[in-house]
Amino acid sequence: MANVIRRRGASPSPSDRRNEGTRKNSKDGSGSGWRVFFLTGDFAFLVCVGVAATVAAHMVHALEWAFVPTCLLSMGAAMAAQIVLSVMASPILGSIESMVPSMIVAMASPMAICAFHLAGQEPSRSMAIVVGGVVAMGMFVFVQIYGRSCVSSLRKERAKVT
Amino acid sequence: MTTVWDLRARFYDVCEGSDLRRGPSKKALLRDMRGRILFVGVGTGLDILHFPPGRTIVGIDISEAMLLKARHRASAYPGRMVLLRADAQKLKFPDASFDTVATSCTMCSVPDPARAFDEFYRVLRPGGRLLMFEHVRSHNRLLGLALDMMTLWTRWGGTEMNRDTLSSVRTAGFRITSCTSVFLDIILSIRATKGLGAQGEIQASAPAPIGTPTPQP
């Protein structure tokens, strides 16, 4: 976490106070509508990526090639699906905000499909969709928790040194 | 590098039009721009919409194609704004000529960020402010790995997603006064100041310059 430094004994500057006030206002006021919009958008987008990535991986596994090339190709297909969806979502949800979590989803969900195949299981398409959805939901929850911890730890660090 | 950004100028507004989400945080940060302002990496001028009115701003970018797009936004800015083609690593401004240096998603794209920060330090007056809206590498292993992987291909487009910009800011001699999360620990709103004493360290006995608004010209 970023190590925020403030000179010991220095009180928050007027501009810092003003900005904190604005943040609170935007959260409590008109910002709350946008917050719900982005939460819903992030969730729907991650689920879309998870489902698309697992279905792509599932389709590659259906070719019944050797395991290693199938896994590599399924990962590639999942990544391609993720990049296309991220580029489409980025003007609304933000480029980094959509690209980074969805990349992890697109890495993890095909791996789950590969793991099923490695264990001798042949997941159906609907099962693949469920796996993709679950991985995406897991990522969504992680982003929310980690996001809150980032905000609070930065605030705590600032409070500690002021 | 210039060619890459000239090409990217064509699609920049579509791909980076994520102001819907980042706009309020940018606005809150850039509101602190005071005095003579240098905005580094003005791009197509998307950020001009978040500039507080009535300021005197010099906006620079390495790409002429970007500046061409930025000009109509700059002409609509309610204040004084000059756009120049310049390299952040070799600024042609005299020492201590600005009160504020601001960047927005710029330091991921400067080939040698250390040199650029040295230049920012040089052109800022003592006690001047550095305001940065930047994305950096996450401290989380999983997210950090994703950013490292993304950098494998974004590097070809002139952008590195895994830079430790906060360390570069400190190394250049700036004092970070506040750092706010915009998205996880990846997109940050950073406020730093150039110290009054040697090596950028603010002397304990000096009057508190942090956050003290500079009188408007």
C-alpha cells in the first residue's frame, strides 16, 4: 500500500479538507446513483466475461485434442473474448477498471474448465456457464472488499501521521 | 514514440473516454491547480473539461495529432490556455517557472519517468505542487500479475501498466501529501509538494506550505 507521508504535526490542508467534503457529498448525493450504476455494470460485465471465457474454453476442449495444447488454446480463446468485451465496456466502465479484474476472470475460469478435464470430468456447456459465473462473482466480491480495504488503509495512514 | 501517439490520437477519445467514472475524482484533484500551471500530457484535451475556470495553464503533449484534437477544447476553456508540443523529459521552461505541475494518466507513457520527474521538480517553484491522477502497479499479487501481463502488449502501444510511480515521485525529491484511491490501489489521486529546503525536504521550522493555496495571479 502506498506509504502516504504528511509532515508530523501538520493539519490537513484546506484543499484536502475541501476535497474530502466533496467526496462525501458526491457519495451521499448524486454520486450514489452512479455508484449503483457502476456496481451493476461491473457485476454484469464480469459475469459476461466469465461466461464467455468458460464457454470459449469449453468449445476448445470439445475438439478433443491433446490436453496441453487444448489448455493453451482455451486460455487464448478466453483472453481474446475478454479483450473484445473489455474494449466494448471501457468507454462506460473505464479501461483499467474493466480490463484488470476481467483479465483475472479470463485466466481463472478456463483454468477451472481445464482442471475439470484433468480430473476426468467432462463439464456440460451449462456447467461451464455456471463455473464462469461463479468465478466472475468471486472476482466481483474480491474487488469490492479489496477496494474498501485500499480506501480505508490510505485514510488510516493519513490519519496516523496527522 | 511520437508516431505511436499520433496514431493513438485517432481512437483515444473512444478508448479512454472513461470520464464517466473517473471524472469526479479528476475534478476534485485538478481543482487544486493554482498560479502558473503546467499540465503535462494534455492529450486530446479530455481533461480540460475538469480544469477549474479562470486559470493560466500551459498544456503540453508530445503528439501533434493529439494537440490538434485538443485545440478546440482548449479554445472553449474559460481561462488562459496555451498548448505546446513538448517532451516531458526535456522541458524547455526555466527553473521554478510554475506553481503547479499536473498530470493525468501520463506517467505510464513517458519512456523515462525518472527524467520527467526531475524536470517537474526543476520547473516547479519551491513549495509548488505536483498533482497526479495516475495508474500504478497494484500491491496485490494477483492484480499485480494481471498488470504485468497486460504490460506485455500495452508496452507496444507506449503504455506501461506496472510502474511504481509513487516511488519515482519520492525519488525525485517530492513529498507526497495525500494519496487517494480512485480504483483499488491501481488508479490513484496523488498530491505532492516540492520542499522548500535542500533535497525537497520541508524544514520543520518552516511555515506549513502543504496545501496552502497560492494566491491567484
